Amino acid sequence: MSTRTARRTRLLAATTVALAALSLTACESGDGSDTGAAAPSSSAPAGGSSEQPPAGGKESGNATEANGSKGTNGSAGASGAKDSSGADSSGSGSSGSSGSSGSAGKSTGGTDDDSDLPGKCSAADVKITATKVSRPLNHLLLTATNTGSKTCMLPPYPAARFGEAQSVPPVAQATKPQSLTGVEPGKSGYAGVLLSSGDGSGENGYETDTLTIPFEDGSIATVALPAGGVYVDTALTVTYWQTDMDAALAH
């Protein structure tokens, strides 16, 4: 073979190889353009799962799990509160209403109890008589008898006004009982009156035949004195109302 022929043969072979390479490159480039984009997309879940987890992945899963736990715990807490109280909000309302009813009942009961307590006596409830006694000297016994149908409480002491006196006599503090004197229907309370001094030491003495005793409600009882009236001076003193006659005359 001549030198020229050999050179042509090598050139042809090189050209054939180059054309084959170009053809192969074109084929690979065409496959890449058609499937290259889809290939990374289809392989992304498998190859990139740690970088971009799906909605049910670890991060979203944790968030969902946390939210789910919180929601579950919250619901359980609310349910537990309901169970521990024994009732829902409407039940609590019912309990409050019961409390109000209890208070109302108590208040009503208190009113009933108050209505059972004895009231204060008035001049219309009692009849007061005045009796002169021989012992002790110069003493008058006042008797207040309940003529009503209910027990009533007498004033602490009789604010006796003899004749035209402008003031009431003082009360002997030593005769003060532990509590006010109450009188049942038909029963009596007693008070003693020292009319004058026995040794003549009293002053401004005068005779009178009238006696009035006011009550706390404003009513006034007129008391008939013994025939001939009584003599009073500055020694005039009364005792507290007593349940016992002897206690009233002990002063």
C-alpha cells in the first residue's frame, strides 16, 4: 500500500471514529433533555428524603404529634375537670342556685325564729297596780300583770312619774337582774318603790294621788294609787322589774 493510501485510510478511520463519537454524544444529550429533569424528580424522594421530608415526615410529624398530644391532653384535662367536679358548668350553676336557696331558707328561718321571740310590753299588754306595804316602811309595790295573749318583755325599770314631777326617780343599780323580765300571759313582774326617807332626811316632800308609767313604744299606763295618795320626797327610788316579789321589796 502506498503512503498516500495509508494516510487516507487512517484519516477515514479517524473521521469514522469522530462521527461515531458525535453521534453517541448527541444521543446521550437527547436522552438527558427528555428524561434528565424527570429523573431527578423521580429520584428526589428516595435520595433527598432527609433534606425535604414529606408532610408526614419527622419535623411535621413532631409538630403534629405535639399538637395532637396537646389537644389530647387538653381534652383529657377538660374531661377530667368535668369528672372531678361531678358536673359541667351548668351543674355548677345548679349548685350555686342550691346555695342561694339555702341562704334564702336560712334567712326565712331566721325571720321565723325572730317572730317567736317575745316583743316589748306596752300599756295595752299589761295592767299595773300599786300596793302600799307595811314592810319595809315607806315602800310601794308595783305589779305588772300580762293581760295579753303573748309573752312580752317589760322595760328595764318603771320610769314612774308621781304627780306633776318633771323627772323620773333614779333606779337602784343593786337590783339589776341578769336579763330583762319577761311576763307570760296571766303572769306578773314586780318592782319596788322607796317613796320617802324613813328618818326625815328627804327634802321637797309632797302628797300625790296620781302615777303614770310610760313604755318604750310611747304608750303610757295610768296607775291608781292607794286611797289618800302617797307622800314622796327626794329619797324616791325605784327598783328594776323582777320576777320575784321579795326581790322587788328587798331594797
